[in-house]
Amino acid sequence: MEKRQVSNILESLDWITVGLYLLLVLMGWLNVYAAVYNEDYHSIFDISQRYGKQMLWILAAVLLIIIILLIDVKIYVFFSYFIYGFVILLLLLVLTLGVEVNASKSWFEIAGIRIQPAEFSKVATILALANYLSDPNRRLLQLKTLLTTLIIIAIPMGLILLQNDTGTAIVFVSLIFMLYREGLPGWILFLGFMAIVVSVLALTKPFIVPMAVIVIIALIYAYSISKQKDDVKHFSLGFFTIIGIFVGIKYLFSLSILLEWIVMGVILASLPLLVYYAFLKRGAKMLIIWVISISFILFSYSIDYFYDNFLQPHQKDRIDHVLGINFDPQGAGYNVHQSKIAIGSGGFWGKGFLQGTQTKFDFVPEQSTDFIFCTIGEEWGFVGSTTVIMLFLALLIRIIILAERQRSHFSRIYGYGVFSILFFHVAINIGMTIGITPVIGIPLPFFSYGGSSLWAFTILLFIFLRLDANRRFLVK
Amino acid sequence: MKDEYSNKPVIIGAIAVAVLFIYIVRLFILQMFETQYHESATSNVLRLMVQYPNRGLIYDRNNNLLVHNEAVYDVIVIPRQVKEFDTAEFCKILGIDKDYVQKQLIATRRYSRLKPSIFLKQISSYENALFVEKNYKFPGFYTQTRAIRKYPEHNSAHLLGYVGEVSDQIIKQDTSYKSGDYIGINGLERAYEHLLRGQKGVEIFLVDVHNRIKGRFKEGKYDKPAIPGLDIQISIDANLQNYGEQLMRNKLGAIIAVEPSSGEILCMVSAPSFDPNLLSGRERTSNYRMLELDSLKPLFNRALQAQYPPGSTFKLINALVGQQVNVLNPNTTYSCFGGYTVGRFHLGCHSHPSPLRLIESIAMSCNTYYCHVYRNILDHQGQINFRKNFMAWASMVKSFGLGDKLGLDFPFELPGFIPDTSFYDRRFGNKRWVSLNIISNSIGQGEILTTPLQMANMACAIANRGYYYIPHFIKKIENQDHIPEKYTTPIHTKIDPKYFPIVIEGMFQAVNGGAGSTARVARVDGLDICGKTGTAQNPHGKDHSIFIAFAPKDNPKIAVAVYVENAGFGATWSAPIASLIIERYLKGEISPSRKYLEDRILQANLIDGKASGI
């Protein structure tokens, strides 16, 4: 009986995912070795160094995998709320009993080993959401369901924010992908995305940039739904000519901020014209576009205003830090620059294993953790970094495919949760090393040095694989 | 139902593909085309040079410079960049031995192989010039400018305080300090640390593998200039301060002078003193240890921290309280026959004419008179009201700023002591004490303790006829119009102003009166000095000599308190010193007829052969 069950699991386990996982973890280990390589301790198995420790974490992760696969799937469903509650309790405890590392109070220290409960809260939250949303009587768009869902997400997020670990807290925002799959309309996803882009632009770029982005997107959308495409085209042409002239004058004569206000006036005044031009059969929709655009413009202004007038200096610092606004030698801007030098110097083929000079010589402080991708870029070049990205992409697509073949809703929802978290981590982490996304201190899954993060991602993925191995049966 | 969801997996997948595809394109551009990154990677390393701000300067009330900065250099090492080098030459340039090099290299490597740490502190600009010239031979090392404090007057150590490296404890509490930063540790340097310190900046240089600076990183785009600290002007008169330091040479004690009309402190001397430059620079730690071990305790700021009994100067307060509670008026007369006797109790007095009225009682400092006054204050409505009377007395005394910290802009002030009922209940048993038990308070010899600062402030309150300003040093802060309001708001005593003139007349007579007046030595023609002597009994040796005074009598410009330890009567040492201070401040010089007095003070050695360490 026991034996048959084990062989059943091994048979129905998705070995493609397992293979991708092992490949990524081993590559991660080699890169941690390269990142903190120290002539005095050259063995990769030396457990006094980070690479030796990472090996121990990997061995422990394999043990974890075996345990996870042996546990009956029903346990995950049945105990999901309990696990969630337990992790919340840990998050509360760490606020008082935790030790502070890098200004974040988010670690337990037991016998010299540091554990970060925030990493595990992702798994717990997804389990709880999967259980809650898989109830056939609930529809996501019912107010009560939606609110409960948001509360389930907000509690761990808030507690992690209190630990001063903004990066990990923001990861929870990614669950919007999961909610989108489970019934959230597409336009919310789009508006949410726009809100993030606009706030980041509003805080980091001159006022004119977020406005331009808003107007361009509004025009493209208007064009796509308009019957009179020529009118929209002409309007756009004229509109951008005027803006162009103003911006040109501003830069030529380096005039003051007043001009930005004039530009904004022009934009506000011309948006009704846009509506008028396109006001034919789908006038109502055009009106909506206009209203939304105006709200976004006001929103981008109010974010700036709110930031300037209501935030405490330390809150501003935190935001500045995340967005990399202020150049702080030990902070964001410096790291990104160093990281770009390291990656850029890799060229097409890279410098070769352990041959990176930047990673050896310089002070990217999070070289083996958050900035591990620059070691890949420097030593393995474009070929290596693209390979890593493609492997992650393969894993992400594979997770979507697996999620879609589930019979039980619980497993599918959980699968999309796994996708959301992994995708967010990969996109933000790699994005920040090449200077595209803000520097949010979150690890690259399976690569970054650290037990908590490796184990948390392992648990996250393998619970899903365990659920998948059981896909022919309803787990709930 | 199914339709609505069918394209969602595709959209989600497409988003992932799109984002990661953009990344691949970006990587392609970054790694294949943006060649400037290849160059910066092969030939350059960034070096962050912290720019330490110049600490704010301190000027006296007449814009004389009291504290300025002098450049020194720290040798910095980045252990990972160190290659083999000629240790002998290295040691010769820096004046260190090989053991030190070994020890420091191990210590800094243990701290961090990548981060710069201080290898050797505060080398001179000459050593720095030699080192910079040969720097190419010592990869991994470079020097960085620091500034240390210089005190051109070589005195006023207690007043100015000193600066030193910030402690780990402070770094934990205030993250704006980093290891190796300087912080004001005592004196004005500590009190105005927040204004003086400024803000650190950073300059980023490109350095090649030979440790040579190739230029600024991105033309200095990411540099942050250091913002210098604010200069401050303090109320001290440097001439007066220097003069006070001279007068107190070879003596133990303190002088503190305050301008009554503003509360500005004009001079603060604590003796013995030392050269503040001893506590600035590389030798700070060993010098500090030496000063700490000195038996005369030169580090102890007597002006704010010594708590002595006020002695007879306290009779002034009792004279004022007595009038306020209506047990005393200018015509109240008591006889004195060599002391105050009740039953077997006897408190002695010196010989003087008798009987006395209020004015003469102050001028001649009669003990017996104040025993009567004090007992009347406490017992005037019968035994039943004794505790209430005592508390009323204590509260009026405290209204002169005694018994609590005054709250001036200076660290480590001590509160002195004014006893309360619970104190005596503990000493004598609950409610088992009467006025006679505490009669010593009448002449300032009981349990009362005051600091010289509090005595000077008390003199101000009397000089102002009933109010004072919290004594303070700050006069002007760079770029600011006002000093804190706390220092410009008068604080009123609980004594009606109308009771002051008679007491002041007593003080005037003490200095300017006829035979029997206690402080005639302090008389200066035309200055109308008002003063009161005091002698504080000292269980450890000879009495302490005390004098408080202010001048002129009308519109006083200066109030002063002088303590000289183990020097006997107030009139012998403290009164002349106080009068010299007043004369010097109001006239700018000492009149020829009083030169002999000045010489006597300057030459006096009251330390009894106890050698000072300095």
C-alpha cells in the first residue's frame, strides 16, 4: 500500500519541472561560489563560506522535498488555514523576539541559524487563498469574497511592512495575477499596472513624463476603438506638435517649472477635444477614457504632493531607497551602476567561471544574494544570462500548463499563486540588476544565497508538484 | 462561463514572455553594445572618499575665535587590494613599526576584506605629503582628510569641552553616526553637537589598478558635498575668561560670571584646568587617562558639578523669605553676644557691634540674627504650622533656581540640594524634628548644597530685584535669528520685588560700609559693587571661601560667584578675586591702586604642595 503510493507519486510527478528546478538550484550554487570566491578557502564544499553553507541548504531542501512529497495532499488542504494562522503568529512574534539585520527586524535566530518567517508567509497565504477561493459557493467578484481575499493578503503584508522589509511585502501585490485568473476583470489588472507605473514615474521623473505616458496610452486606446481613425490621427499629430514645441522651448531656454504647468493646461484642455473628435458611436467609452486619464494625471500629481507634504523623512528615505532616487553610496543607485558594469563587461560569451573581476574586486554588497544575477552576467555573458532567463521562462510557462490541467480548483489556484510569486521575484530581481525596475531587496528564486529563501521557494514549488501528482483526483 | 476564462492563461503567459523578452533585449544591448561598461570594468575601480564636514567654529561675544579646525590625515586600507609592499619604507614614512602594520592588517581584514577601514589615524600634513608621493608603491592604501579641533587660547578646557570618536553605544542609538566619526563629548562641543557637526558628503573617484586616481566617477554626478557645521557665537568674554583662568591658577575652585539682564554667562572657570588641545588629536586617550588619574581632579567641572554648602551667602535668601512671610522688616533688631544660645544649644558668631538691624546684619554677616529670623520663619504661626512653614520656605528658596538643575545649554550640570520634609523625617524620625534641629540652614551650613552656577544665578535674581533668566552660553547661531525662547523668558522668584532693595543695600554696605563690614577688600571706586561673603565648612579640611557679588548696584551688568576650596574666609580670597573680575569686566583694566591685590592673587598657591599633574 505504502510502496504503491510512493511509486504512484514518482510516476505522476512532473519530472520536467523537477529537472528545471534542479538545474536552477545547481547553477545558483556555482554562482554563489563565484560571487564570494575567496582564495583562502577555495573548496566549494568549505562550510565556513557561503558556498559551503549554500550546499547544506540545498541538501536540506532535498530532504524537505522528500517530506513534502510523502505527505498526503489532503493535509495541505485541511491544514491550510492552520498553517496560515501559525505563520501570522510567527510574523507577530518576530516583531518582538526577532533580531535586526540590515535595519529589518524580520529574523529569528535559533542556535546561530537565522530563519525569516516572511519568506514562508508566501506559501501560507497562497494555501489559505486557494482553500478559501476554491469553495464552489464563492465567486471572487462578490463583495464579501473580494474583501476577505484582500484581508487574507493584507494581514501578512502589513506585518512584513512593520518589520521594515518593504521588498518582501510588495511581493504580495503579485497575487493580482492569480486573482485575475480566478475572475478579476482584465481592466483592473491594467489599471493596477498603470497606477504602479504612474506612481513610480511621478516620483522619479519630471512631472511631464507620467503625463505623457498617460496621454499616449489614452490616445492609443482611443484609436483602437474609434470609428474615425483619421480624426484621432490628426488630433494626435497636432497635439504632439504643440507639446513638442513647448518642451523644445523649455529645454532650449531652460525655463522654469511654470512651463510645465502650461503644458499640463494644454493637455487638460485638449482632452475634451479628443473626446469631441472621437465622439461618434462609442462616445460613452471615450468619455470614460477621458475621465480615467484626468484621474491618473491628478493621481500622479497628488502622489508627488503627498510625498512632499505628508511623509516623515524616514518614510521618504525608504521610498527613495526603493526607487533609487537619492544616490547613496552604499545604497540603490550605486549598486545598480556597479551591477550594470559587471553585467555589461560580460560581453557575449562572458569572462568564464571565477574569472569575473568586478564581482571579485568591487563592493556590490549583496553580490551573493539580491545581486547574484550580475555574477551570471559577468562570468557567463549574454549566452549565460539569456539561458537563465529562458530556464525561468520555461518553468513559469510549465507552471501555467500544469495549473490548467488540474481537476480541483484548489490546485489550480495554488498553481497560479506559485506562478505569481515566482514571476514577480524573477522580473523584479533581474530587472533591478539591469536598471529597469526599482531596487527592491528581494532574492532571485533558487539562485540567491540563503536558506530561508531557498527553502521557501522549494516548499512553494513542491507542494504544487505534490498537488499535481494527484491531479486525477479531487483534493477537495 | 468557460469562455470568459479561456484566454486568461494565454494572456498571463504572454505577459511573462513579454517582460522577460524585454529583459533579454536589454541584456543584449547592455552586453554587446554599451562598450563603456567594458572599459570601466577592466581598468577602473571606484573609490568612495567620505568628505568630512568642517565642524562649526565657536566665537566669543566679541567675535574672538575660540575653536577652529586643523587638517590631519587618516591612512585608509582596503585589505583585498593590498599587494606585497616594502614594509620598511612604509613604516619609515608613517613613523610606525612592523608589528603595528601586521596587527592592523589582520584587524582590518577581520573587519572586512572589501570595505575601507582606518589603518592609521591622524598623520600630519607633512607625513601625508610624503605618503601621497609614494602611494603608488602601496596598493590598497590611501589617505583621507580629517579635521581635528584646535583651541588657540590653550585654556577654558571645561567650557569648550572636547571632541572624540563616537562610541558604539551612540552609533546604535543614532544611525547618522558611523564608526570613526567625531562627536562632541563634553562642554560646548557636546551641548551644540547638533549644530556644529555638519553633514558628511562623499566624492567618488575612478582608481586604476596601480592605485592612482584617474578622475571623477561620472564627472562628479553622484558626489555629495559635505555641508559644514554651523558657527556659533557664545556669550563668553574671552578676555574675562582668560583673566579668570589666570587668577585661579594654583587654586582649587570656580568662578562663574553672568550678565543679570540677559542670563548670558560671561565666564566659567574651573580650577585646576588643563590645555584643551591635550584632548584633541592622536594622544587623546593617553592624555585623558593621565588627567583622570590626577588627584586634583582637573576633569571635574567645579563650576557646575561641585556642590558646596552656600555658607553665609544664604543669609540673603533667608532675609528675603523672612520679609515675604512678614516676620522681618528693615527695623527688626536682634542683639548678638557672641552667638545664639537656647538651653544647651549654642551657635557661635564673630565679634561685631550689637544690636543690629537688617542692613547691618547682612553687611556684618551676623549668625545670631539669622538664627532668630529662620526660627521665626518656621515657627511664626505656632508649632502647628511648622511643616507648612517649612515647605513654604523650601519652595521660595527653590524659586531662586536652587535645588534643581537650571537647565542651561551645557552637559552634566548637577542639581545641588534643598532638603524637604521627607528628608528630615528620614533623618530624625517622622515629624520628630523642630526648627532648632535644622537651625544650621539659617546660615547656609546645614544640608543645603548649591553649585557655583546656582550661586551666580541667585546673585542675578537679587540684582534684578526678583527674576532671572536661565543662564546660557548661546548668543547667536549662524543663519538663525533667535536663540531658544527658554533663554529669553524671565523666571520670577516667589519674593515680592519690594523686599529686595533693603537686602541689596546690605550687600552694598558689606563692600562699601564702615568698620565691621565683611568685604571691604572688594571695594572698587565708582563701581558700586554689592556682595556677600560666605565660608562653607568642609569636613575634609580647611573651609571653602565663597563670595557672590554684582555691580553696579543700579542696572547691574555683571553678577559673579567665586569659590576657592580650602582657602578659609570668604573675604580673604574669593572677595578679591570677584572684585578683580568685576573691575576687569566693567573697566577693562585693574586700577593701579589695586595692582597689589592682583599680584597677591596671581602669586598665591593654595594647593599646598599637592602637585597638579599638568
